[in-house]
Amino acid sequence: MPDYTRSLGFAFLEGTKLSRQDLFREREEISPAAYFKSYPEAPRLKLPRPDLPQADLFEALLHRRSERIYRPAALSLKELVLLLWATQGVTARAGRYLLRTAPSAGALYPVETYLAIHRVEGLPSGLYHLEIREWALEELAQGDFGAELKEAALGQSFCETAAVVFVWSGVPRRTMSKYGSRGIRYLFMDVAHICQNLLLSAEALGLAACPIGAFFDEEMNALFGLDGTEETVIYLATVGRPGR
Ligand SMILES: Cc1cc2nc3c(=O)[nH]c(=O)nc-3n(C[C@H](O)[C@H](O)[C@H](O)COP(=O)(O)O)c2cc1C
């Protein structure tokens, strides 16, 4: 039986353990990537600052479940803005750092946010990128990409029926230039914080959501025009109005 200790996963864990001696060793040299991504040519929709509702965090924790059945009803733009803000809203500035609702190792923010919008009031369906500094959505393509998303997510049909699908990519150089290969661990921790903020805020708004880790990486990258090397999709989550 193939052993865990001979797996690629184990090699990664072992190879990225930090010891006291490592503090005095020379680091892997990895050049950084730009801290922010934007699509200057894309049509932009400036997002309003959200009106934060009252909500009980512990109620949201108690009731959150992964929900995969959605009504074919639209989200309001207000709801979408609240969800986006919960995931990556800028809440403070520290020098050049734009600190967000979710923590990030070294405040390097290696995760980019994309949306596949199927049904949001006042927004054409299509693929979008969240521009952090401008707090705007950049339109990458118009149309309904539900069928393509579903196919790239191993046929999981709720990708098609959700009102919106959050798609997060990682830019490894942003964290690896500081932390070397251990930065890959932080990249996945970062995206998990972001996703949990989405899941809890969806629950607080009475919406249904489900995280998705099962997808064909290169198919998902191709859909969003990512090269899979400098930037690659790492996690998804669907959101819609609960269907039961
Ligand atoms: C990293 C991760 C990946 C997941 N991937 C999928 C997925 O691809 N498809 C799916 O239907 N659910 C997925 N889920 C949801 C889990 O199935 C779900 O969290 C689990 O069954 C526990 O249920 P709960 O979230 O309702 O508490 C994923 C959850 C996590 C944390």
C-alpha cells in the first residue's frame, strides 16, 4: 500500500517545516510579484461602501452549513457588496499596506478575487475581477459562464444554479518572495480565512453558500485567463438564495 510518507504531500510538509536553524540559513531567492492586480482596459463598476447590518456572529456560526440547492432568484447589489467587503474589504491602512477584513501572512495578500455573476440585480452576468485599491469590479467578459464553471468543477451542478460564484486565485510570488516555499502554506491559509468570512456573512444575510475545492485547475485557469504558473485558481465558493 502506498505510504503517506512517500507522497508528494508529505514531501511538501517536510520540506516546508521551519526550524530554529532555518532562521540562520540562506533563503530561497524568489523575486516578488506586484502586490495589486488590475485590468486597466476593463470596464469598471465602482462599488459603494457597504452599509453594515447588525448580525449575531455566534448565530451565524451555529447555523452555517454548506448549502448546494438554490432558488433561481437574484442577489441584490447591496448583498454582493457586503459579501465582497466581508472577504476583502479594506479596513485600515498601514503605510503601503491596505489591511483587510481577513488576515494575511506578512500583509502580502497573495489572493485575487474573481466572480462569475449569474444573477445579481443591476449587473450584467459575466466574469469580473475585484480591484482592491479602487474598490471596483472589472468586467472581464459578459455572458453566462455557468455551464463552463460546472464542467471545470467536475460537473458540480450547483456552480450553474448559484447566483454568484467566488473564484479565488493565488499569486505565489507575493508570499514566496518573503517566506520561500513555506509561503505556499500561508497562501492556502489566507484563502481559507477569506472563504470563511464569505460563508459566515452569507449565513448572516440569510443566503446559502458552499466552498469548492474540487475543480480541474487548468480548465478553471483558462476560463479566467490565468497562466496557472504566476497565478492559479485555488478555491471557489457558490452563493445563492436558499432553495429549501
Ligand atoms: C477545502 C474544502 C473543499 C470543499 N470542496 C467541496 C466541493 O468541491 N464540493 C462540495 O460540494 N463541497 C465541498 N466542500 C464542503 C464540504 O463538503 C463540507 O464543508 C462538509 O461536508 C461539512 O459540511 P458543512 O460545511 O455543512 O459543515 C469543501 C469544503 C472544504 C473546507
